[in-house]
Amino acid sequence: MIVGKKWFTAVWPEGRTVKMIDQTLLPHKFRIASFKNHHETAKAIKEMVVRGAGSIGAAAAFGAAQAVMEGKATKGFEELLNTRPTARDLFWAIERMEKAVKGKDGKEAKLAAVKEAREISGSYVENGRLIGEHGSVLLHDGARVLTHCNAGWLAMQDWGSALAPIYWAKREGNRVFVFADETRPRLQGARLTAWELANEGIEHKIIADNAAGYYMQKGDVDICIVGADRVARNGDIANKIGTYEKAVLAKENGIPFYVAAPLSTIDLKCKKGADIKIEERDEREVLFIEGKRIANEKSHALNPGFDVTPARYIKGIITEEGIIRPKPDEIKGVFDA
């Protein structure tokens, strides 16, 4: 995606080094961070230098390739798997890397690991483009879209998921307006989604998370599109905390609610949303903003990183294979086709 006069993606390799846009510094500072080994890459994933299901998957793949080149595949893969528990793409990428190097050693394993990691990253680029193409049919000229968190190119290599239909629609000449939820506590909507939209020249406004219902009730929102960190076999989805609230509000106000995610985010082994492990993050993310404590010293906080939206609130899932309903038979069928 274009930033200024240069073309960037969220994460990429240069030799044995993994490069990432440091998303913790945006939008005020643009910095490319370098990670020389799998341990540093794993730490970057855990500390959210890179985030978003697809970009986590790509980073994990490149980190796994580093581990293979260091001769530390088994321990390296395990370390990467222990970074973020909710995003399915992390596990999907490591599973692919394990298969790619199985039965190989030495130079053969290293070449296979590098090749597979690049293919995984490339698949996110292509799948994001296809999600954009398929999802753009939902956006008429002048469409007003509400999204939550960041599911753009920072989150999934070059196109993204939830923002990809918006980017595609703009390239087709359609006007789209975006309500960008601020997304407490890490403010990925205010910091990252708005930054992407501004770089793309897409009209948008940041709104407080608890203002979404107000604009839905007024009739100012035509459609909601969000990303996903894991999709269960029955169509339930885990996404950034606050997604469930938006889905319920959309249902109440007769607004179609869509999820955009590649097939790699679907976990056929996970029967229902209640089986998804929800990451509990540091309470300081809630108690502090930019290093300044906003709560009194005696108070503590709860900080789930994600919530689960039941399939009954979801109109459809936009994938690289098209838009499917969140029904077990349709979800399984897209893999069997």
C-alpha cells in the first residue's frame, strides 16, 4: 500500500532479517523495525509491533523460516505458537511451515522454509485482493460503512480484509464514507484504520466506540464490515473486543453485518465460538493512555482482547472464494469445493 511515495507491506523479509512497520508508533511516527532472529520476531508479534490476523500469520511464517535457518525449528515454532492464542492464522501458518520442512534437513529444509514463508505472505496479498473484489458488490456509490478495529493492509498484507472492499470500491470510482470506531483500549481504529484511510484518500470520521449505536439509530450507517481473528465451524467469529456489541446493534437497527476473512482464518476443528481461547491482555492497556494513568491508583482492570459474535448476527462472510453464509454446511463446503 502507498505511504507517501513508497510502497510498503506490513511485514517482509530481507535476507535472514524480518522487517515490519512498527504499528505501535503509528500514526505519529513511521518506522521500519528489523528483527534478526526468530526470538526477536516472536517478541515483536507478542508485543504487537505487528498485529492483525493475516500479518501475524505472515510474520509467524517468516519467523519460522528464521528458526529453520538457525537450526532451531522445533523450539522456534513452539515459541512463535505461544505468542498470541486467539488468531487462527498464526497456527495455520506454523502448521504449513511444519509440513513444508517435514522430513528435510540442512540446505533443503532452509530453502523449503523460505519458499513456503514467501508463499504464505503472497497468499494474503492475493486473498485480500479477492476479498476486496467480492465484497465491493455490497457497497453502492455513496455507501456509509462502519468498521471496528483495524482490518486493513496493516493487518493483512497489502489489501487487508474488512477494508479491502472499500479500497476496491474506490478504485472502481465509487464514493465510500467510513465510520472508524476508535477501538479501545489500544485505539487501533483511531490510530491505524484512520491512518490507512487518510493515505488512501477515503472520506472518514473517527467515532468513540459507544457512539456507533447513535449513528446506526439515526440511519447514518448502511453496512458494517469487520475482520476476524478466528472463525468457528458453526460461523461464530472472534474479533477485537467490542465487535459483538456492534453486531447486536446492527441487528437491532436492521443493518447488514458482514465479516471479511480469508479461509485461513476459519478453524474447522473449532466447533463453536465458545471454544475459542480469548486472549487476556495486560490491565495497563486499560488503565493508561500513552503512558499516563487515567484511573485511580487503587483500581484494577479486566482486559479481554477479543469477544465472540454468534453466527446469527452475521449476514455473510466475505472470503477469497466469495461471500458465504455463516452456516456449517456452507463453511465446510467452501473447503470441499
